[in-house]
Amino acid sequence: MPQLRSHAGRRLARWFVTRCGWKLRGEFPDVARLVLIAAPHSSWWDGVWGLLIKIAIGADVSFMAKRELFVGPLGWVLRKLGGIPIERSATHGVVEQMAERLRSSERLWIGVAPEGTRKPVKQWRSGFWHIARAANVPILPVYFHYPERTIGIGPLFQTSDDLHADLERLRDFYVPWKGRNRGIA
């Protein structure tokens, strides 16, 4: 797993996360490049807890987020934390850009919320799958389970030739987990 260098920031984030009762369940794989998906995404708190855990464990994970978040001081902070602004209406160019970034990097993890929004959705956006497939990297499912204040790591997932079957299998993995405001729709 790519690592951050700031030990003081890690200690402070670890203290805060622990103090608030959050825990990390599972182990991150020793894989140089992957697409990490985090769900259910039902609250802006998901981003806060996800970033704090990322800092606490020292994970150097880049993440894709809507372009609108990257304005003013918040934009500067998000970029420093590994944020990649995304224009959500221009999906095809984003897939190829992220796949190329993964292919050309020695070590890179890119995080995505497959729902693409905090609102309930009937189906996930498939960009993360296309990125992983084009870059020939695995997908790492990570879940939020608010009733137990847990962020958990699932098993690595290799894409197949069947997008719909893969998305169904990944969504099934998330059925037991409940976000702050809901589970998987």
C-alpha cells in the first residue's frame, strides 16, 4: 500500500478516530495499484471519516470527487490529501485519464464512491469498473458500517468480461453494511 510520510498527522488522526469510536476491520492488501471503492456513500461524513482513517493508517490513496468541492481553501486541502477533481458529466475522458494514470504509476490507489452521489441510486456508476478493467488492476471494496462505527476492507476483486455480473457481485458484498443515512439502495 502506498504510504504517507507525516507521522505527527498520523498520530493525531489515529487519536481522533479512536476517540470517536471508529475502527478499521480487515487488512489492506500489498498491491501496488488498484481502484478502491467505498460504499454505502450516504453522508458527507463518509468523506471525513474516510480521509481521517486514510491519514491515521498512513495510506497514500488518491480519490476522485466532484469538481465543485475543489474551490477555495477546501479545494487546496482536498488536493493536498490526494483529491482529484472530476467533471461528472464528462465520464469517458475521465475513465481513460485515470486508467492511464494507473498504468503509468509504480504505486497508485485511486478511491471512488461507486454510487457517484450521497442520494439513493438504483444503479451504480460503472466508471470505476471501466478504469480497473482498462488499467488491468483489481478493485478493493471498502465499506462504511455506521451502527458499529466501522470501516471495513473486503477481498480484492478482479473484473471479468461481464460488467453487469461484476457490478451485481460487488453490490451484493455491500448489502449487510449500513451507511449513516441508509444502506445500498
